[in-house]
Amino acid sequence: MLMAIEDPWSLPGNELSIHFQPIVSLKQSTVVGLEALVRPGHTSVGQLFAKARQAGRLLELDRRCRARAMEEYRGLHLPRSLRPFLFLNIETSLIDERAEGSGALLAAVLAEGLDPSDIVIELNETQTSDTVTLKRFVERHREMGFLIALDDMGSGYSNLPRIAELRPHIIKLDRSLVASVDRSFFKQETVKSLVLLGKTIGCLVLAEGVETQAELDTCAALGAELFQGFHLARAKPTADLHLAALQPMLKEASRRQRSKAVAAIQARRKEGLDLLNLARTGCDVLRHRAPAVFDTVLAHWVSGNAMVEAAYALDGEGLQISHTHLGQGIRPAGSRLFMPAQQGTDHANKEYFFSLRDTGLKQYITDSYISLATGQPCRTVAVMVEHSSAVDYVLCIDQRLSPLI
């Protein structure tokens, strides 16, 4: 039975109903969570909470919404082993008012016959300025067995150091970051960075607001573990929540993701082999040539290889003994910050040099980085040149990657 709100700060006859939006895992091909969303009958959520705040009744309303959510969740009548986690939003600004020490959430959970380990507490850390109290709230509830999620990461207001400080179990990427992520290099790099941060501190990344297959596939390829959004399922009342009906779509999305991952692995392997073969070809053209003609040979060789962004030769101490020869159609960035290295430049402290010189490797390929020659993404393969004079030389080849967009 829905609870009517007849208080002065609410619209007459207003009712609180709860809808649930599924949160899924492609790797498990299953629904792992349900976010509870309040749906007032005759006003918007924002207006209802604004009225409650103005009347000084926000804490009361916040607790009432959570109680309704837990009541509906318990009504799913699923075995605990098959029951998705319940994601509950907490009005984080209330933590400033010391409501965090009341024990009300734990009491409400136990009163509904639930366990704290069933609950994921969603927090928007930007809504509170009392960081000490927020951290204490998180630590206390983590010790009780609750899971913690930080909401709206990447929205433009997120405090990245706070992630490591609060150590949430889940970070939720905001819709503003997920939207059109398949077409934005900068958004992709931001997602990758947050995924890497999550792996470092031991938390999962949830892509929220996924509205297209391309957004889903891209976030999954970038390392997100969990997904939520209209493309997967809209929020629905308990009576209309048919989780089993999502299985065919989840299995197809999982199959598609696995296929894309395999194709990406094969493509990287082929690219690596092609790059090493290119480097060996470059070594062959230098092997029997005197260093005095390296520039002439490299200029001709680079002009015939579309994969090459730049090529240059180093001596055994890491000093550049040739000019930097740019590939077809490659132009310097035109900035003093990004300029091709000149003859005589010391590369001894560059990863691609000391990884050969100090480890005994014959070849080394870097991760992608921003080229100081062009200001665009590249990666470098460095290979020892087995020169006929028995003197050590290193050939460095920068491979051009997709430009920044």
C-alpha cells in the first residue's frame, strides 16, 4: 500500500512509488543490481525534495523514500543467492547535519529483514562540504557490511582525490561522460583513466546512462564492469520488473563484447608484429651503411613507409646521430613545446633506450604517448642495429596512431 503524504510541504494526495532500474554485468550476463528511484504521484522528484528542504523535513522524506524502496525490494521474493543488490541513494547533504551517527539506516534495513550486504549506498560526494563526517559515515557503514558507490563521476564537479580517500566499492560514471563516448577520444581516455584508478584502489566502474549499443560496447571495451541505462532497461515498478526477460539481450551483448575483445587482441598482435617487421627492415637498410650516410638512407626509407611518423638513429650512449626524419605528410606541431629532436639530442633516459641498453633486450615497443615531434599520439619501437662494424646503434621508429579528436 502506497504511503500518502498530506504534510503542508507536499502536494495533497501525493504518493511515493518506487521504480527499479536494473544494473547489469556483461561478464556475468546477469542483473547484479537494482537502483531504487522514487516516483511522486503529482509532482517531480526535484520539487518534492525542494519543498521538504524548505520545510526542514528533508531527512524525514529521505528516510521515508528509503523505507519504501526496501519494502518494495523485499517484495521481489527472490532467493537471496539470486537477489540483485539494492542501490539506495542517500541525500548526502544531510550527512553535514550529523544524521550519519543515528544508526537509522542499519535499523531500517534490519527491520525489513534485509542484510547490510544486500545494500549499495550511493553517495554524491560533491553535495557535502563536511569531508570528515562523510569519510566517517563511509567507514562506519562499510564496517557494518554495506557497499559504497560514488555517483556522478566525470560530471565536471567530481573530486578525484576523494575516490581514493573514501575507497568506494563502485564508482558510477555520469551520463555526461558516457554520452557519445564512442565518438570522443577525450571521453574514452577519461574513462580509461577512471578504470585504471578503480583497478588500483580495488573498486568497480559502472557506466550510468548508457543509451546506445555503441556507448555500451565502448565502455565495456574500455574496462567498465557494470552498466545501467535506457539501452538496457528503463526504471519500472516492481510489478513490471521482469528480470529474466533481459537475459537474451545480455547474452548477445556479452557475446558481442567477447568477439570485439578477441578481434582487438588479434589486431594489437598483428600491429606489433608489423611494427617489429618494419623495424627489422629499417635495421637492414642501415646495417651495412656508414653512419655518415644514415640520414640519406633513413630519408629514403621513411618516405616509402606509411606507418612511420618519424625515424632517427642513436649511438650506443643514447645520443642522436641522425636528424629526425618525418613520415609522409607529417608536419611538426609548430610549437616550441613540440619539436622534432635534433641531431645530438640525448635519449639515454628515454624508456625505449634504457630498456634495450640496460636489460639486454634487442627490441622494445612503448605504450602510446604524445610525440614531442608532432603533439599527437604515437608509440616507439626501438631496435638494436647489428651493424657490420660491431659498433652499437639503435634505430627508433615512431608509429603514428589515431590523431586527437
